[in-house]
Amino acid sequence: MHQLGHDQPSGRRAGQNAEHGGGQPEQQILDRVGAQEAQPRRAERLEDDRVIDAVPVAGRKVVVSIPEIQSFVRVVELPHMVATELDEAVQWAVRQHIPFDLDHVYLDWQQLATPARDPNYQQVLVGAAPREVVDPFLLALDTVGLTVMAFELESQALVRSLLPRDSVEVRGILIIDLGATATNIIYFDQGAMRFTTSVEQGGDDLTQRLVAGLHVTPEVAAQQKMLVGITEASDATATVSGVLRQSIKTLLERIEQVVRQVTAQREISKHDIQAILLAGGAANLPGLVDLFADIFPGVPVQMGNPWTNIATDDPTGAMPLSKADALHFTTALGLALRHLEP
């Protein structure tokens, strides 16, 4: 069965060819589409098959991500009850937390295996997204002949791509997805996302800082950003490194502030964070891991591996893209893996 995972904010797509046999899927094709071409803000922008034809896949079934900043995730604790009563109970429980009118959202939930603090209660993971975000994409994709198998939150796809399939015992992982226009922050513990949030800054903001500071084109700035990064610089690259270091430090301090605020609200100790996984194209910035280690002292920081749950038929075990290049497709790969879940 072939499914196409589409990470709609970035325009990145990943096709996976797999059987429902429980084994690892084999990667079939990857490509990247320019964000302006692949990200319709309104349904009527998709008037032809340019977006579909950009990636030559045979399948017409898609799973689409909803940007974290336009969605809501929360773990709630509810008394044990029969399934027919739980749906109504979830809706009542999230009314005090959700930033949307329930009449204008799509709401979904799942019971978690993790026990609640009170043995008379259970934990339920709730996700929601506004209809005004989902419906235009549903219409657009239907117009070009694609069948939407599911919409899901970007955070769900990231977790599926980076963490082992059996992740019930995984404790205290902070996933930081540095995208082009926003940075997603996900805390995963004992088999479930415990919170997600987003900072409206990403790799494009760093590029714009270089454009303004160096008076160069965006194309040159993007090249310099990934070549030089924030590592110790020579005289020839000191200006680039200096501008980037200050910009990325500001972003990381903002991320640390958000993490501190949200963990305090959720009664999560800073000592509960066992490791940080970095994802997204901007995570490849040279020197970034070391700077994260400075901002989050004592917490191991490493690059995530989007190939964690994907096999290859290459006898050497080589993947068609390096781990660094695959980080651009972390969300899309996670979407394409969705059909392997029970």
C-alpha cells in the first residue's frame, strides 16, 4: 500500500511503500517542493496538479499534518467509565482548556495506558484543530483527486518518526523541531505526548537576520547560514557567525523560557527531561547542538534520526538520504508511517 505524507507548512513529502505485516517499511521516494508552490493558504490556489506532479508517486492517498500553532493537545484525567460515556466526558473536560469553540473544531482523543495519579481515574490524550484550518485543505486535496486518509497533528507525526514504535517505556524526551517558520516543542513521556507548544520563529528568521546584517540576497544568506553556522569562525566568516549566534541564542532562550513555563504549569520537574532530540531542517545548523547544551545544562542533546522506524533494501544498510538531509522530512516521514499503527 502506498501513502503520501504531506507536511503542509513546509511543502515536504515522503512516500512509503509498506505492507501491514508489522515489519519496518521501505522508503520509496523523497522530494521537496518549494513552500510557495506547495502551501496553499486558500483552497482556490490549487487550480492544477503542480503540487501533485512535483513528486512522482503513484498513490493518491494522503495523510496531512496540521501545524502545531493551529492545533491543541492536552492530557486530561477522567474517572473510569464505559466508552459510550467517555466521549461526552472528554468534551466537557476540555472546554476549560481548549482555546477554540468546540462547535468549530474537530476533536479526537485516545485512552492512554499510563495510569493516572488517582487509581480511580484514567489518562486521555485529546487533540483538536479548528475546522477553518482543516476544511480548506480537505477541499483543495479533494479537488486535485487525492483521498485524505487522515489529518493529524504535526507533533504526532514527529513522535512517530523519531521515537521507537514501542515507546511506552521512553521517559522524558523533549523534541524540538526547528522548522522554516516556527519551532515546535513536544514533551513525550511514558508512551504519550504530555504537552506540545510552538514558538513563531524558525530557520527563515535566521536567514532574514543575515539578509539584513550582510546586505545579501536570501539565497546567499541561506547558503552562508548552513555553511558557517555558529561554530568558531575565521576572520572571513566572523560576521556571519556573529549574526547567527546572537539570533539563534535569542531563539533558544525563548524556547527555554517556554519549556520552563509549560513544565511548571504541568507540574513537570526540569529533572524529568532526560534528553533533547532536534529535528527539522534548521537543526543542521553547525554548532547548534553545543549551544542547546549551554541553554539546557545537564541534559543530553542530539540530532533526531528520522530513519528510526524505516528499513532499506540496500545490502549495506545505506539510506537514500543522510540523516541530516532526512531531518528536512521528519514530519512527512512520520505521516507516511501512520498506516502501520494498529
